[in-house]
Amino acid sequence: MLVTAYLAIIVLLALCAGLELTARRLSPPQPTQTAAANPAFRRFQNIFLRAYLLALWADWLQGPYLYKLYRHYSFLESQIAIIYVCGLASCVLFAPFSGWLPQVLGRRQTCLLFCVSYSACCLTKLSRDYFVLIIGRILGGLSTSLLSTTFEAWYVHRHVDVHDFPKEWVPSTFNKAATWNHGLAVGAGLVANLLAEWLHLGPVAPFLLAVPCLGCCAWVVLTDWGKEESEEGPKGDKQTLLLGDLTRMSAKARFSRSCHDGLRCLLSDRRVMLLGGVQALFESVLYIFVFLWTPVLDPHGPPLGIVFSCLMAASMVGSLMYRLATSTHYHLQPGHVLCLAVLMAFFSFFMLTFSTAPGQPRPHESFFAFLLLELACGLYFPAVSFLQARVIPEEKRAGVLAWFRLPLHLLACIGLLALHGEVSGTGGGEGGGGTRHMFGGCAVMMLAALMAVVSLFTLGRNDSDLRLEGARGEGEMD
């Protein structure tokens, strides 16, 4: 497995480079040249990205060795499953408040709260106490919820309401962040592997490195973002305070209304319901995969940081393939790509039910199946984001997506609790059949997701909202 992992990362990174060059060659010039030529916008964008990318880097550093750390502390797989469930449950509980807190505390203050809570989460990894580690996972759930909403909320508010830059320039910033995010994920695996295995500092080392990164993020938010906000002057400060007071007074009412409108949209439009079903099924099994990939591969001695980088590189390959597939050169529709992604995920879990058979593990096949699943993820996320933007009204999107996340996290919690029960009942370990049964259940869920995708595009075969502009032929989505 050691040689396989290093060969895989070399091949995947070379493939990423080749696909990126091809995508740039085939992609038409984007209408962001005006934004790139605007020095005020570039300065503002760089101020935001400095803090946001530090936050993402700290987040990715915690991925490769989380499960390994708990095993290093001699916890059983069933105990680790409970820790993960606590993290998912905290995501369910804190997700609604992650959109409400910036309105009450202020956007910049909530970003600082993220830095503090995530630093505390990392520091709890120094403890071997089970209860302290559970508290850490709960803090991690809060921090993950804040990361996914608060930084974006600060940027969009400043971009539109303060600087009055065109709304069309917003995607250029988040496209740049997404490009960097893939590279940061791959790099985080390599750095984590360097610390934990090459330097023999142990699996807690990447978590400790994340703390100064979060400290740097907080410093940028305090200084650069603070200067950015102070440039509004006294008049801007008074307007901001007045708007802040009005926002705080109406925050609860708007939160309640957002949830209510989101539920009505979800129940009144079958397309939204089917899309939500696909998201809940697909993304819930990803949480189960995040828990299971380490215990499946670790007994065979691979460098976990390199394996993590391989998985992230495979996801990058999928994202680049989506760009190529939906380009004007190939004209594939996002719906077609979504079907392909779900089918690939089904095939991946189907393979894993055989490669994780008790007493007959085939780690190389499992590793290939995990890479295939991450490739499917790279195709899935941009496709589903496109469809969400088309079928969910913008003013109701936050509420609808909040309802989407509820069954998503609940399904993941149920899956991990079921695995916990099976492992506890069989005496645990990777040699039992619990892991194989779980992968079989994930394959069934992917089959259900595939049926939902087919139903969605059967329902909307002539729906222009589900197509990219410039598609060739009326029956393209059939």
C-alpha cells in the first residue's frame, strides 16, 4: 500500500495538471476581466481570501488523522462512532444558528468566534479523556457550521452593500477560493503526513499546527478586516450600527420566516423535493465514508496523509472533468453529469462490499473504490450546485438548504449508530462484517438516489431551468 499511495498521488497530480491546462484552453474568456482590472476590488478580494483560505487550511489539516488519533488513544471503533455522531448531531443543532449568529453578533465577530471555537476543538485533541474529546467534536460541529456560512456572509455584505461592486463579480471570488481549496486539501494531507509520520510527531501534530493557522486567521480578521470596515468613516459606522440594531431586532422573525418559506417551497415543488432527496442520500453516505476509510486502509500500513491527498486529488480531477464536460466543446448537461456521479458512487460502494469481506480484505481494491467515490464527488458538487441555483428561488434558498441538511445529517447519524451497534455486538474491529454491511447499505442508498435523479429529469425533460444555455436539441435531457 505504501508504494501504491505514492504512485497514485503522482499520477493524480499529473492528471490534474493536464486537465487544468485542457480546461483553460477550451474555456471561453470569462466576463471577469473588468473585475480583475479593478484595483479596489482586487484589494478587497485579497483581504477576504487571506482570512478565508487560512480558515480552510486549518480545517483540512484535521482531516487525515482524526480517526487515527482516536485509535492512537486506544478507543474502540464503536466508541469512535459515538464521537463522530456527536459531531454530526452538533452540526444539526448549530446549522440553523450559524445563519442567525452573524445577524446578532455581527459578521466579523462571528468569524472570530469560529477561530476561537475551532482552536479549542483542536486543543481538546491533546486530552485522552473521552468526554473532553466529545466536547471537542461538538465544538468542531459548531465551527464547521460557522465556516460554511459566516465568511461568505461577511464577503457578500461588504461586496454588495458597502462597496457596491456588481453582483456578477461575486462568483469570481468564490471560484478563486474553490480553486485554492482543492490545492489546500491536497497540501494539507502532505503536510499532515510530514508531521505525523516522516517527523514521527504523532497523529496529534496536524491538529496543533491548525491552532496557529487559526490564530493568523483571527489576526487578519481583527486587523485587515477591521481596517476595511473602519474605512467607511463615521457616517458608515453610524449606518452600520443602525442597520445592526434593526437586524438584531428582526433576526428571529427573519429566521423563522426563512424556515417557513423554505419548507413551503420544498413541499410545493416536486423538483425541489427530488433534488433534496438526492442531496440527503448522496451526502449522508459521504459522512459514513469519512468515518470508514481509515479503519479499512490503516491495518495495511499506508501513509494516511498521502492517502488523504490522493482522495482530494481525485475529487479535483472530478471537478476539472465537470468543467470540461459542460464546456462549449462537449455540451454535456449538469443533469447527465449528476447521473454519472451517482452511478459511479453506487459502483464504488458495490465494490467495497466485496473488497471488505471478513477475513479476505483487498486493500488495493478498496483504495481504488475510494478514489472512484471521490472522483464522483468532484462531479457531483458542481452539478448539484448548478441545479439548486436553477430550481430553488434565490430568496428561499437558505431556508430550503437548511431543510435539505436535516435529513442528511440524520441519515448519517443513523448509519453510524447502526455501525456502532453491529461492531459492539460482534466484538468490534475491522475483521467483523459491520463495515461490509454498512457499505452495502450505502450502495442501496445510492441506488435510491439514482432513481430520484432519473425521476427529476423525467419530470423536467423539457424544463429549460435544468439545462445549460446553448444546449443542442430539445431532447438533450432525456
